Amino acid sequence: MNLLRYRPGPGMMVSAAFIGPGTVTACTLAGANFGFALIWALVFATVTTIILQSFAVRVALVSRMGLAEAMIQAVASPTIKIFAGALLIAALALGNAAYEAGNISGAVLGLEALGGQALPISRPVTIVGIAILSATLILLSKPRWVERILIAMVIIMSLCFFLTFLFTRPDLGKILAGLIPTVPEEGLLTAIALIGTTIVPYNLFLHAASVRSRWADDGDLEAAQTDSALSIGLGGLISITILATAAASLFGSGATISNAADMAAQLNPLFGDFATITLGAGLFAAGLTSAITAPLATGYILQEIFGNGDSAQGRLPFYIGALAVIMCGMAGALLSYSPVEVIFIAQIANGLLLPIIAAFLLKLANNSDILGPHINGWRSNIAGIFILLITGMLGVRLVARAMGYWP
């Protein structure tokens, strides 16, 4: 593929979705609390996302099925098929509901930063308003313009963070040292959060549904894979820049990060008060559009499992799933927790769910009945197994530590 003729495609949706309020929060907290030590987690997460999304793109283009549909059809036993469908729905519903609470809370954080933490209306009313707006946009089935706004805001935010990164002049030696995998004391949850904020399971399903409408068949596989790799690579670079900026400007300063205004403070040395407006607008746009993509992905999954075409009746599972995620997210955002904590918990939950989805996807990528000659080669299988082992061990260690069995 000629890179000079490259135009951003569905792969940008993946980057746009994971460069949201959760990414800004997780990367800022990682840099502020642990310096450059966890850069390796973002590198691993970015490479892992590229590999897993390449599996999803290949399944979608070759089989012409959505990822959830392909997963269910790949199971022979009716009993296991029912169990797999239930597990898939439960896992993604839980993850997306957790993300939705963080997305809505992130949008509120952005508005608070824009308004100097003094909103003209109460926080609960703002949360309900954002949920209603998200539901309205989904019911109208016109998410494309919202996705374009998110991409535009990601570009603006990335420019701000990159300029600040240059201004803070972080130590190159420390950045390179951060590429060596180590987990600092009390840094496990943060490492999992960084992985979870990048490798988003619902993006696999959203991406698979999107590439089928952009490209016709497996003849476009190279273009689709190139789009995926370039877009996700850019998103990973933005995340690393955010972490490095926070590490250079906040680590060891004793600053407490609790809201969008605190996070925007790292831009003040370069942009002054305008940084608050820039980051506040970016957080609001990212939160709002992410609050739409998570329900959209859930709706697609339920439609692929229970629906029947694009008729009104066939679309009913789509609307039920999407609106249920929004309602759960709204309820979670209304709880009396710090918005940053809600976002952070969403990333941890996603990191725990990842091994389940990765196992399903690896099995699909080796199914010759679906992919024919496009099944995984030995290199892809080695990479897939390695990813599955690493993400699985991170999840097991987290659960064991929470239960007191691991120091």
C-alpha cells in the first residue's frame, strides 16, 4: 500500500476510542506517581492492540461476519455455544458499563475544567444530560460525525501534549529505562490500567463491524491492516507522550491529581490558562464520543447474536444493549465516588476481561472453516499465545493480591 495515499480509516476509530478520558487519567497518574517506570506497559499494550486488531480485521473481512457472530458460529456444541454467548455478553456488558461510567464522568470533568469547576447546573443533572444526549445520538444512528469530532480533538490534545513534552525536556535515559519491564511498588494496578486503557475489548468488535462497511473483501486486507497498524501506533505514541509529560512535570512534585483542572496544570508552563480550556474541551469531546462508542459496540454484539438483519425487529437487540450500557454508566457516574476513581476502576476491569476476549480471538484466527488460507501463521500464533499468557498472569496476580495470597 502506498503510504503517501493513505487516508485514515476505521483504525482511527480504535485510536479515537482509547484516547479518551480514561487514557488521559491513567497515563497522567502513572507518570505523576511512578515517573517513567511504566512506559513499557504502554509499548506492550500498543503492540498487543495492533496484533489483536489485525486478527479481528482479518476475521471480519474474510468471513464477512461480525466478531461476535463469528465467535458463536465457531463453537460446535449447542451447550458450549450458549455458554460462550452468555459469557461474551456478560464480560463485555460489565466492561462497557464500567467504561461508560468513566466516559460520562470524564465528560463532566471536561466541563468542570472549562467552567473552573463551577458548573451552572449540578453534577447529577449534568451526568443525566450527557447520558440523554448519548442515547439520543445512538437512537438517531448517526455516530459518524461524533467520531470525526473525537478524532479532531485527539489531534488537538496530541499537539498540546507533544509541545509540552518538548518543553519539559524529559531525560531520554529515563525514558529508555522505562522500556525495561519492571513493576514498582504499588504499581501493579496502574500497569493493568495502562494496558486496559489501550487494549479495549469492545474496540475489537467495533473495528470488525466498521471494516466490513469500508472494504469489500479479503482483497483489501493489506489496506485494512496498514490502516489499523498506523492508526493504533499513533494512538500509542500519544499515550506515551502523555505519560512522559506527566512524569517530567509532576513526578516528585507532590501534586495531587484529582480532577481535570489538576491534569491541565501540566500544560500551564507552556500555554498558561489556555491549557485548561484546551484540555477541558478535549476531555469533554473524548468523554462524550467514548460514551457513544461503548454502547454502539455492545449494540452491535447483541444484534449479531440475537438480531436478524437490519430490519426494525432485527435492530431491537442493538437498541436494548446500547441503551442498557448508557443507563448503567449513568448510574455508576451518579455514585458518590471521585470521577478519577471511576475512570481508573474501568481500566482495571478491562484489563481483567482482556484474557477472555483474547482467547476467543486467538481460537477464531486459527479456524480454517472461517478463514481458509488466511488463518494464523506460526509467528502470529506465538505472538497470540505470548499475549494471552502475559495478560492472563497480570489478571491472576491482581486477583490473588486482592485476596491476600500475593504480596
